[in-house]
Amino acid sequence: MQSWSVASLVLLLSACRDDTPTVQPATLDLATGQPPRVITQTVPMLGPLPAPPKGTGNGYRSDFVRVFTDGLKIDRPDEQITVSVRGVGAVVVAENGPLVADDPLGPDTPLKLPIKLVPEHYPVQVSRALIQPTDGSQGETLVAAARLLVGDGTPVLWHWIGQYTLHSGLGAFMSGSAANALVTRRDALVKAIVTAVQADPNIATSIPTRPAAPADLAFFPAGTGQGSVELYVGVDGSGLPVEVVADFLVLVEPEELVTRVEDPDDLAPGNLHLSGLNTLGIDLRKARPDEVVPLTGAPCWFFLDAQAIARDPRIGFPRIRCVDDQGRPVALLPTTEGYRLWLARPPDGVVVKALSVVIQLGVRSL
């Protein structure tokens, strides 16, 4: 977890009471990262699946087999990534009910997943990615994903089952009772988690949410601590759920559509017919000489209308990149309103050799 996340958590302490549970580090075998599995006779049930957002599935997630391969090394041109898998405790469920996931300190209603749990101990693991630059500079470690083990089989198919937003930089798996405790005992739980994170920003462990209760909530740093978390369930050949993964999209790189326009100043005003953008319903137009940028009144150079992709949360907001004839970046700050974008003319004496519209369409697993 990054320092900004810790700082944001500190602000939550001021409103907390003192009936604070004690957070203890996980005591499982950290050498192997394989906690003892105690899932026995009965198995969780997979309920009706939610309709996934457009673009989810195998085309927009990490490769979970690789993410949870302890000791995996990924060599890249400018960095080496080493994966380590560690057990962080278990979510103990004392009653039948749904699996719940969320940012445990966020304001949102905890997300009930379509996994019906039976009373059992469900081990939790995190995948840590040590990212070491090849130039010898200091590396960083991020939690790439977390998973809750609910069965003994091997996943053969993955289903998208939900998404939640990161507010504090933490993710969590919990029982239904723990989710209720986050409401009824919020002050005490917030104080316990915040205090633990202040002491160790990389802490990942399971805790009880009520006095005399079992450890029914597991929390962990979530990737870079920003954005949203995608949740998937892996099912075996019989269709039974085996594990639930919170994917933080650390071990991926973006797949982007880059539409490049050469010598944009030489173009006549009007719409540009660019197949990649047009396929997505995005219009790019060279402005008329008398057009201005709303809000600023600056002379307008290009106008982009990307409202067609606003319905698809998996497609990133368009970015504009400009370079001069030496390939050096030219910084031009766009004005945006919703999914419409205005770009002012470059200052006098600044020549833009190429203008590119960059849109993230998905990810590729490392």
C-alpha cells in the first residue's frame, strides 16, 4: 500500500471509540504460502451470476494461474517481477450466508457475492509482486491479487461476479456477520484496521469483528490502492466454486488503440474518417477557425466526442498525445465535459508533427 493510503486512513481515527479489537498478524506458514485447507464435506453453492459489464472475462483480467505461482519471475525490458504467494489467515463462517467483499473502510454498502457459504474455515492468500527496476533503483511490492479458497478442485472456468471501488486502498473478504459488524461496530473496527495499517502498511491478515467471534474478515492492501476491484469465481469441471479472486490488475499491461494523425495542422476543418475511432463511435473533428474552447474561450484546434463509449466502464477515457518533429512530447491540456474533449491550438511557434488519440480497450496478462 502506498503512503497516501495510510494518510487517508489516519483521518478516520478521530471519530472512533475505544472498544477496539486487537489485530494480530497471520500465523500460517509463510514459507510455503499454503495454509492448511480444512474444507471438508459440504461445499459452497454458486448462485445466479450477475450480468458482467461489457468486456469482462478472459480479455480483461490477470492470468490467475501465473498470479498465484509462488516464485514466478517475469523479465521485462526495464524491470523484473518476482511473485510470492502467502497465506494470511482464514475467513471463518459460523452460519449459512453469502460471501461478502468490499473496501472495509469505504462508505459503500458491502458487496454480497453470489457465493453461498456454509459454516467452515476458508483460507485466504495474497499474491505479492516485487517489482525491481533493472537500473538498480529501489523497487516496490504490490499485492497483485487476493483469493479465498472455497473448494479443493482446480478452476477450469472463470466467471465475473462483481466489482467494488477502492476508497482507503484496502480490500477484504468477509462473512455476512462481519459485514453487519462493519455497520454496527464501525468505529471500533475502523480504529483497529487503521492502527494495524499504520504499524505495517503491508499488513494482510484476518480478524474477528465482534467480541468472542472467530476471525471472520480478512483484509489486505489492494494493488496501487486506487480504482476498482474486479471479482471472479473459478469453478471446477463440475461447476462447483473452487476459489474467489479479487484482481487488482497489477500483473497486466494495457491493450490500447492508438490512432495517430500526422501533420494535424495541415488538415482542413471537418470530421476525420479514422476507422479505429469510428468503430467505437468516436468522432474526431478539426475545428473551424472561429471555434473556441468552452470555459476558456481559447481558439479551438480539435474536438473529440466519445460519448458512445461512456456506457462501457471497461473502455478508458481517451487521452491525447502530441509530439514535435523530433518525437518529443508537446504538452497540450484538453478541456473536458463528460466524454467530450476540446483541444486548444498550440502556442505560436510550437509545431505538432503528430497527434494521437489513445484509448485503453483491455489488458494483457504478463
